[in-house]
Amino acid sequence: MNNTLVQTAVRIPETSPGYSAALPPGFPFLVEEPTRRIVEPVLLYLCDRHLRRNGVWVRNTARAAAEDLHDWWSYLSEYSLAWNEIRREDVELYRDAMLSTVSPHTHQPYAVGTVRRRVGTVLAFYEWARQRGWLDPVLSHDDIRRIPRAIDTDALAHLHPSSGRMKGSRMLPPHRSSPDDTVRPFTARDYRKVACELGPLPSGRAGDPRSSRDRLAAEICLNTGMRVDEVSHLLVWQILDLRPDRDRPYGVCAMTISKTKGSRPRKVLFPNWLVTEVLAYIEGERAECVEAARARWLKHRADTPGALFVNRMDSGHHVGKPMRSASFQEAFRRAVLDAGLAHTVRCIDPAHGEPYLAKAADHSVHDLRHTFAVWTYHAEREAGNAEPWKKIQALLGHRHLSTTLSTYLRVVDVFEAATSDHFTAFLRQLRDA
């Protein structure tokens, strides 16, 4: 039977221990088609693992787990398997099917990290069900065992955010990549190319009518090391509370953010010049978008979005609504391609099995965070800091220093950085793009 992943408000079943309130809006769960019945085991698992008693939940983590289980339930439906009667061989066939096919989204073979994440989520679900006595002992402890490790100790955590623990089952495919394969910091020259494609800074819109939103969001990622989801969750009042010293453009203002991976608040440092640019966006382009929204969908002032970044003027009826992370990521990908920073990949049309060639971007938004880390390292070393990793760990919000080291230690030694200049000088070059 087919199933659908939905996000809406619904009451948690009474069989869920300790829960009696309605789910928060947007919390994901599965429903069967065509009966529209909730897939209760998945709902209870998501509530138990991803919903706190006060209703707080990490959107991306819960969504990723729900999507993984949605894919698994589709597999069960395809082969008419009952969820609580599966065997080790069923999970292995599911794993091998992904390893031997192409993704309908990328038209390329599934990344090993994607397969590990999906299988890991399935195994975590069955371990949870086994602990509650809902499973016959068809999967051994070795099949579904987990190594208790915080997600921060995973150097590739941003690539497979499924749960707070790394899976240690023998059924997981081995990694085929190293941290060096995923850390791709920008050079100053390449970032300038992308910045020109993204648009002007708010202060430069007088001579360039394009939107400054995407360029400004990219500058925040680059200058603070924030993740794209952290940037998309920034609120207007957080910026308005800052007091930049306009006489010291490369001084910094400290801001505490709480919408982070793992929901652990941390401080980020905004350069004064960047705060000034964000204030100009709030007073200019953002205000224009919100005003346009009043003529389309925003009927009550109390419903005015608090998000810092909103949809642009070319968004039609959705102008002024909070910007989605995916929209910014897509805009950044297009800018990288338009800047000529691309490589050729071989794809396969999953519908017909025909191969074709396509261009793939050399960089993603997350590379801005990597660039921040690498250039901060060189700046700190140049300034005489014998332990730059501790500062980088704090700024990136890694709980464990080993995460920072395993991700960047080898990269900084091979990356061709102009170590004679401080990080602020590098950022000054980028700002002038």
C-alpha cells in the first residue's frame, strides 16, 4: 500500500506514552493511501526520538528521519512486506537496491552517505521497536546495534543528518570517501565570481537593480561560519538589537543564535560592516517586499513575518514570506554555475536508462562555512595563536574538538592560502567583489 509523507497538525495517539497534546505544525508523519490512516509506529518513533515534552523539535533532523522511513515504507509496500516481520535479508536487499540504482533526483548513483543514512535510520527505528517488544527476534542485536556517538563527532554530519547517533551495524555499506573529498573552500578569486552572480550588497543597489538578498545571505555564511539553515532562521529583532561601530567596520558584534544543529545556542561574530549592510536590507528591500505582501496575502499586521530574509519581489503571491533554505541553496547553485565553476558528470535517466552528460556546480553553500574555517585558521596562525582549532571549534559550534580536527586538519595544509594576510584582509577582498 502506498504511503505519503505529510506535515500538518494532528493529535498524537493515546498509545504514545507520555504524550497527549497536538503535534506542532509542520511535524512530519506518514499516512497510508488510499485509507489516509496514520502509520502509527512511525509517528510514535518520530515523537519519541524527535519531539521534546515542551513541543520543541529540530525540523531538519525530524524531516530527514521521516523521509528515510517514508522511503523504507515504500519499499515494504512494493514487496508486500509487513513492517514488523522483516528479516536481515530484507534490509540488505533494500541497501543493495540503492547501491545499484540511480537517484530520481540527481540522476546519479546514490551516494554511499545517503545509503548509510537511510539504512541507519531504518535500523534505529527497529532497535527502538525491539526495545518496546514490538518485534519478533528476526534481527539480532549485532544487526541493529548502534555506537553511541554525538552527531558532532561526525565530520560529515551535514551530509547525513538522520539522528543524534552514528550507526554501527554490519549491514551499513562502508564509507568510500574521506573528509578531504567534501571540504572545498573558496579562493578569493572564485568567490568574487560567484558574488557577482548573486547580486549586489544592499549598499550597491543604486547602480544594480537586482535583489541583494542572496548575496547578503552568502556573506553571512562566509563571514560568520553559520550553516544555511541557521541563516534562514535569523529574525529581524536579532539584527536590530546589534549596535555596530561604524568607525570600526572590521570590528565585530556578538550575537547568540539558538536555531542550531542540536539546538545548542552559540555566539557568532558579525563584522560591523556586515551588520550595517543587513540593516540597509531591512530598511530597504525587505520593507519593499513586506509592503508588497500586504497587497497580496498579508492582511493583518500581527502576521508580519519575523524572519530576516523573505521572498523577493519576483516571487508573485509568495512575496514577503519567509525565505526557505532550499530556495537560497538553489540560487547559490545557479550562481556557481553561471560563474563557470562547474564540472561534467555522467547521469542516467531513471525512466529510460539512457546516459547523458550534465554540468554540476563545484561548490555548495556549505563550502562558505568551510571557507570561513580554513581562512580563520590561517589568520589565527598568522596572528600567533598556537591553538587556532579551539577558536574555530567554538565559532562553528562543534561540541567536540575532534570534529573540527578531523574535518579540516589535512585540508589547511594543502589549500593554497595567502597566509601572509589576515582573515579580515581576505574578507575585505571578498566584500569589494
